Amino acid sequence: MIENVPGAEIVFCRADDVRWDWWSDLETRKRNHDFFTRRRRMSRRLRLMYAVVDLVRGMRRWLRF
């Protein structure tokens, strides 16, 4: 699991620090899909599902403040 880590090293996190719920799985899938399919079109179903992920993530951030 690598996120926002500068440099070329690989940094792993502990299994206890990883959230294993379905929502986290969906967010991880979206981020992987975004990274590996840059500049390529995705299906409407995936686009809608990932738009909902972005919307909910934004709402969660907004509600924290």
C-alpha cells in the first residue's frame, strides 16, 4: 500500500493499519483504475460508480470540519 510517499522506495504498512471494509476496497479499486487507465475511456457503469465514490469521499471530508 503506497500513497503520497515521495521517492522510489516502497513503503508497506502494517495489516492492522489497513481498513478492510467494502468501502475502502471500492476506493482502492477506483484509485488503481485511475492510475492504470489514464487517458483511456471507461464504461458508463464504472464512471458512475467511481463518481459516487468521489462524491461520498468529498462529503466525508466536508463533514469532518
